[in-house]
Amino acid sequence: MAIPLANVTIFGGAIANCVLNMPKRHPDPSVDRPLIDYDLVLVMEPLTIAGAVVGAIINKLAPEWLITFCLVATLAFTARKTWSKGFSTYEKEAKKNAVS
């Protein structure tokens, strides 16, 4: 019962967010366009839905050890990239603070 309720809640939040943001305009007054970039939505959403469908099919067909390995590899890659970015940002800020 919790999963359908969570899905409905997320869907309702997305619909409300979309309805509230549709009339809003871009914050830069020299650019007269909507806040939502509909061209980007048309490019991204079909790919997002296709990825979810393909991912669901692979999740059903692949063995559990392969799914676990892929999740761990993704986590390791993301953690390494985040650590590198955080460390480089820390070094830049420390250097900037040392100068001033």
C-alpha cells in the first residue's frame, strides 16, 4: 500500500509544480519566454521514459549479483567524482582565503 501511495503523492506534487510554474516567465526581463523550457522537455522526457522502461526490463531479466555490481560500480564512480570535485573546490577556496 505504501508504494502506490508514494507514487500518487509524487505524481500529484509534479502536477501541482507544473501548474504553478506554467504562468511564470523567465526572471531576465530582456528574455521574453516561459520559465519552463518546453523544447528541453520534448527532448528529455521521451529518453527519461525509455530509460525507465529499459531499466525495469533489465531489472527483471538480469541476475541479482549483476544488478548489485552495477549499483556498487555506479556508487563508487559517483563517490570518486564527488570527492575529487569537493577536494578541488576546497583547494581553490583555501587558496582564495589565504590570499585575502
